[in-house]
Amino acid sequence: MLPHTARPLAQSGPIADNDVMNCIALAGGVGGAKLADGLARATDADSLTVIVNTGDDFDLYGLHISPDLDTVMYTLAGMANPETGWGIAGDTWHNFEMLDKYGVAPWFRLGDRDLATHLLRTKMLADGQPLSVVTRELCRRLNVAPRVMPMSDDPVRTVIATEQGLLPFQEYFVRHGWQPVAHAITFEGCDEAEAAPGMLRAIETADTIVICPSNPYLSIDPILSLRGVRDVLLNATAPIIAVTPIIAGEAVKGPAAKLMRELGLEPSAVEVARHYADFVNGFVLDTRDAGLASQIEAMGIGVLITDTLMTTPDDRARLACDVIGFADRLQPEKLGGCKLRQPGA
């Protein structure tokens, strides 16, 4: 039996058999992109909206770079580099080899095909189009079926307070390889920024909300920092499921575990669950951490134990189906269901 949830679910009427489940995913980076791809593979891709962190955005050589948006977009388009999880498969780097000849020694590299995305995005933004419209158009041209939405059209920038001073996210993450010891994280501009048009309404009307296994502090918290987002999550009628980015005390990818230690937190799935405890109903725990389930259940959060590693596209779809099925069990009135596609479909 699932325990009572930390955020009681509001009662709602049943969904008709011909209705399509409306799924919202909050994501950032490779882990988020993988689960978003799994959700698109396992359910109706047209009914999926992926809200993406833009706290990592920055300008380079006059170009507007949106790393998390691009990672999600390329992954959903089937173009992502399978070795890194980011960038475009088979891309080349001739433009930065030429910059090397000029003695620039760039610390942030853009592939030749990837460069076209940044050129087009920058031009469209300069023409007065908001980032949400630009993102929608780029996804349309790449035949991405899910709706990919930046968290805001307004600039919000993640800044890390470190032993080396204040570092903008990309300098901390890429230039310094996330090695400086972090003391605090701030999101510049979040007090003035508005959630992207339609974002709060999408969360309000969702049937299932998934917090992807992205870094809670660097990828999900920028989204949560926007005005109105926490309130709409606290009042959501849909079950909210968070998937752990931490397995056996270590991050699947990136600096999450290191960052948690530096901020005085235990790097564990339990601490991640505690971070989301005020609004989540369910938490997906990896089988390797099955022994931690009782600690999370003690917070009033339902727990699903499954294999959360996503090595292959089929792994992504399997995990996504597990998550959707878990959400259905938490709120049986919601009849979304999961139509898992056959491998290779």
C-alpha cells in the first residue's frame, strides 16, 4: 500500500477513454533530455510538454546559447551525440579549429552543425521573437513532436559563489570543469522574470507532472525560482513524480553529488526527495538504493523502486512507462496509462 502523500491530491473526475494524457516534464541537461525522450517514446508525444531550464543560457561571440534547450531538442529529434548526450551526432569542429589558428583558444566549443542553431536563434531573437516562439519554431523545423518550452522568455542566470568568487554557470561548469568549491547558488533575474507564456496553465491542467533526474540545484531550482511555479505545483491536481539523479551516493552524470557535499548536504536520494518534499507525491528510487525507501516514505511520499539508469533508448521508454504507471497508481482517477512502443519503433 502506498503511504499518504506529502501534498494531498485534489479530487477530480475521471478522464474519458478517448482523452489523451497531458504530461508535463521539468528538465535540464542530459538526464532530463533522456527521460523526456523516454516519455515521448512511451506515450503520445503530442501530449508531452517539456519545460526546460534556461539558467544556463549565455552569450558567446554574439550568439545566444541555450545548452539545456538544445540538449532536449536534439535528443527528441534523434540527433544528439550518443556518447556525450549533448551536441549533434557526427558533428565536426572546423570553426573552432580556425579560432585556434587566430589564437583565441576557446573554452566553450560549438560544433559546426550546432553553430547553425545558435545563428538562427540569435537572428530570430534580434528580430524581436521571444525565446519561447523561437524554440517552438526550431523544434518544428526539426520535427520534434513534444512541446519544448523554455522556463521563461526573460533572462535568468545561474551564478555559483565559489572559492574563486562568483562564477556564471558555464564558466563554473565548462571552463573550470565544476571543480571550484561551491558555497551558494543564486538565480539572477528570477524576481523579475515571468514564467513562459502558458507554462503555469500547462502545469495546472496536467494529468501527470514529472521532475526529471536533472540536477536539483542547478537545473530544476532555476525553474522553481520563478514566481508562481511553486504555488502552482503545490496546488496541482496531478500527481507529481520526481526521479532520482543520485544512485548509491553519486550522481549519474555531472556535479550534483559534489555540489551537495559542498553545500553541507548528504549526497543521497533521500536528500533529493527531501528537497522536493513539499510538492511531490511520488519518488522514483533506483534499485541500488532500495534500502532508503522507508526514509522517503516517512516523509509521506510514495516510493517506486526500479532501475533508473537509461543506457539505451529502450531503457528510457521503460523508465518512462514505470513513472507513468506509478503516477496512475497514486491517483487512480487519472486514466492516462502507458502505451509502451515496441523496441525500435
